[in-house]
Amino acid sequence: MEATPTLYTERLILRPLQLADAEAVQQQFAHWDVVRYLNNVVPWPYPDDGALTYLRDIALPAIAAGHEWHWSIRLKTAPEQLIGSIGLMDEPENNRGFWLALAWQGQGLMTEASSAVTEFWFNTLGRAVMRVPKAAPNIGSRKLSERAGMRLIRCDEDDFVGGRFPREIWEITREEWLQQIKR
């Protein structure tokens, strides 16, 4: 499988996630407003070693096995500071997930990061379709999918950190994505 490269956008550096990021992830991630709409596999309250355990036992082994690709999100103006994370997963109904620390939400940064990893998914990994699940009340995530040209293909329910919510599955094909970027 393809190694996780460093990706660049207009304002961001997406650096492959590494164990040394655990402390920064722990500081930025362990906040209710960051995690409440994430799948309930995320423990809450978030344990003091939650980021270290996740990176060491879940994310990094999946990267090494070639099933997942994860990046830390950093501003080009402050590359030493981790402000979020985004990842791609080779799972049937769950191909992309992300989180962004509160102080950097609402600035279009996740749109940039998502665009870069979606390009990697389709162009580098050669995937035919991307599917992204989300908690229906997560309006910001829904708007990001709409702006990216994704379409809602299914609704059901799932358990999230904040409780049981309606869940939406959004999809875009490689062909649809290529048409989006030509505009």
C-alpha cells in the first residue's frame, strides 16, 4: 500500500501522524465539543493516556498494515502546533474521519484538509468511491460534505460519544469528484 506522505494546502501542512504527536493530540482532542459527534468507540471521559493508546495500539498499526492513512493538521504559519487530525480508512462505509480543535473551527481549514486527503484517496490510492458516515446533528460536517459535492445515500442510527443519533452516510465517486475539481 501507499505510504502516508506529507500533504500541503494553501494554509495547511498535513503531516503523517506519529507517536510523538500523542501529547498534542491529548491536549486538543479531549474536549466535549470536539468529540461529541464522533463514533462511540472514542472513550468518554477521555482517559489521560487516550491519545497515546489510540496512536500506539490502533492508528499506527493500521497505517503500518496499509489499511489506514492518518495526518496531523498544522498551520503553515505555526507548523509546530497540531490543531487537528484527519484520516482515511479502508472500510466499506467509513473512508474518512477528522476532528479539529475548537479554536480553529469555522475557518474553512477542514475543507482544505478534506480536499487534500480526498485527492490522495482517489488519485494516489485509486479508489472508486468515498463514503463518509456522520452524526446527523453535526451540521458543520454535513455542510463540508455538501460543499465537496457529496450526496446523502442513506440514513440510519448509530451510537456516538454524545448518545444515539441519526447517522448519515455521504458518498462521492471518483468521477463525481473529478468533475467537481474541474469547475
